Amino acid sequence: MKSFKFTVKDPQGLHARPAGVLVKAAKEFNSTITVVKDEKEADAKRVLNLMALGIKCGTEITVNVEGEDEETAAETLEKFFNENL
């Protein structure tokens, strides 16, 4: 399993548009991808699950990636977070 931590810098947090783009990016991989905020987890391939976390600016999240393409998926998603959030 690969994981990385990220602190959201977008002033609007993880709102609908970037959540939708994140879901699209996550669906390109076979690995299971979860976003963890505090004690809550969400499937990164489901936009409503991500929105339910209520991720705001300054929130630290952990992204866990597990599966056959976890190395590539983790690297790609970490780049996505740095460029978009």
C-alpha cells in the first residue's frame, strides 16, 4: 500500500468541480483509492463520498492507494493534488 498526506490549499476546499476531476483521475486506475480525513474515509472514485468529508482549506488528508498499479496511481494523484488543490 502507498499513501501520502496532503494539506488542502484551495481557498474553497474540495468542492464539486475538483472532486469530479479527482474521481475521473482515480477511475483510471485499478487500485482501491481512499481519502481519509480525521476518522472518516471515502472512496476516491465516488464524488458524493468525497463531498461528504467536508474537506476545507487547511485540512490535512491522507490518500491511501492499494492494488496492482498503486505506485503509478499514488504518484499521479499526488501530482494532481499539488496542481489542483
